[in-house]
Amino acid sequence: MRLFFHKDIRPDDQEVTLLSEDSKHIVKVLRMNIGDDLHLMDGKGHRYHCQITDAHQKKCKVKVLDVEIMHKAGAHVHIAIAPTKNMDRIEFFLEKAIEIGVSSITFFYSKHSERKNIKLERLERIAVSAMKQSRKFWLPEMNEVKSVSDVLTCNHKGKFIAYVPTVSTEHLFKKLNNNEDTIVLVGPEGGFSEDEAQLAKENGFEWVSLGKERLRTETAGIVAVQIMNMIDL
């Protein structure tokens, strides 16, 4: 069944007017009409079974027939990542992280960062598209760009930073605990400075490896998200 996103719909709504862009797509492109069924999602874990009551190409109206709460993974997966100079790469990371499963994403800048500003609105649109495509139903929380020192003040139970000063640094997978709220920091192309890594340690973060290979920022972020999801299998 066709699936659309509506951020303002609530579980107690009986009738909803769809956005003009979706209305046009439903009526003009998909040729749907009064009586046809579709699904809506709100990004908060609800799937709404709806039926078209007014096939207006700018203000299509639907009535809500049923609301279902969709499953959410037990662990809170939070990835903090430094935006890359080329935004295409961080957008690729965002799509894949949502497909795999991520609860929160925080962007930060550090000493070796190549970018300190991002267009969060564009990333939010990409996130919605990835959520619909992968049928996740839970839209990750995305936070404005912060300094790395601000990110280090978080209160997650599991706190890790991808930093490998020696070959003996343990792999992230060996450090994770099932159903534990976890954050992993992935630095910029130039990596974290020694001072930043030490500050992270002082704030309760453990240094971890993501594997033997040298990874680009967006690849490291995707690998970290996948590892965190594997512990919840």
C-alpha cells in the first residue's frame, strides 16, 4: 500500500488534509480517488491506515481507519559525526544510517574539521525520504552542529570514540552491551587531536577501533551504526 509522511498527524485525528505536494502526487500521478486506501507515517512510530474522502489535487483529504504502533529497536543508537567537506558524502551516510537503524544523529566540529555549517532542512528531507524507502516509521532525531566539547557532555551509558592510538585498541563490537543507550563519535578526515581524545576519555568515553582498515568519515559512520545494530540481533 502507498506510504506517505505527515509530520503533524496525531493518533487521535479522525480526518487529515494532506500536504499539497503529496496531494498532487496522489491525485495527478497515482490517479488515486475517493475510496482508495493509503498509509501515513508520522516519524514517531505510528502507521495510519487511511481512506481518501476528497481527491483534491492540492488539499486531498483522508479519514483515519486505524492506527498501528510499529516496533522500535530496544537500544538507543546515537551517532555523532563530523560533517565532510563534500556534503554528498554525509548525505550518503545519512541515508544508509537510517536504512540500517539509528535513533539520533549529532553533527559536530573539531580541530581538524573541514566543515562547521550544514543545511539541516535539506538533511531532514533526505532523512524522511530514507525513512519512507526503508519503512522504518521512526524518524531519527537530528541535532544542530555542536562543538566536540559540547557533545562530550552527553549522559549515555555506553560512550565511545573511534580513536586508535595503538594497535591494541579494542574493537567497538567487544565493548557494546545489549539494550544499552550508546553513542559513538566519528571524527573528520584528519581524525581527532590528542587533546580531544584525552578530553573524551576524561568525560567517560572509551577509545575503540572500527576495524583494521582505514575508513573515510562517512564509511566509518555507517560501520559504527551497523556494529551497534548487530548487538541487538
